[in-house]
Amino acid sequence: MRKFLSALVVIPLGLVLMVFAVANRHFVTVSFDPFVSNDPSFSATLPLFLLLIVVAALGVLVGGCAVWFGQRHWRRAARRHDADARAARGELADLRAQSAAARPESQRLPVPSGVGLYGPVGRDKQRATL
């Protein structure tokens, strides 16, 4: 199902990008020199569709990095809470082991025979016959 939904999005997007590339094949010059417009020292001549796709990809990359850095607080808190939960589970297991070892054998409750998970065998939680 996931592959189908992925193909449902990727195939039309690929077709739109191909149509866009065919429609915008002419070359443009991109200048990174703001002071000299006639003969810039650093410029690139490339097809318009390539320029727009590269700029969009850079925008997605920069946006993803900004979101990732913005969520670092939540990731740090999640790691801290996970470590606290692991420590608490370990302490609980130790305390249960100590409690079971300290309890005399006579105080331990016997397991009655004929009793299932929900009470007497053959009955459910509301004590109805199965």
C-alpha cells in the first residue's frame, strides 16, 4: 500500500518536472557579483529549469536543517526521559527482587488450582459461564 501511495505521488510529480524542463530549456546567466552587471566576475550560465530545480532542492535542504536544529530541544528531552524511564525500570526490578527475597515462604500466596486468568475456569470477568 505504501509503495502504491508513493508511486501515486512520485509519478505525477516526475511528469510535471519533465514538462517543466521541456518548456524552460533556454539558458540564463546567473550572476553573483552585485557590483558589476556587464561583466560579472562570478557567473554561471545554465538552463532555467535546472536553476529552478537546484534552488528548490536547496530550499528543501535548508528548511529541513532549520527544522532539525529547531527540534533539538525535544530530541534532547526525549533522550533524557528515556534514560530516566530505563533507570526507573531497573530500580523497580531490583526492588521487586529484594521484596520477593525478603518475604518468607509462608507469606507467599498459594496459587489455587482450577483458577484461570479471570477467576474460576469456565467464567469470564463478569462471572458469566463460558
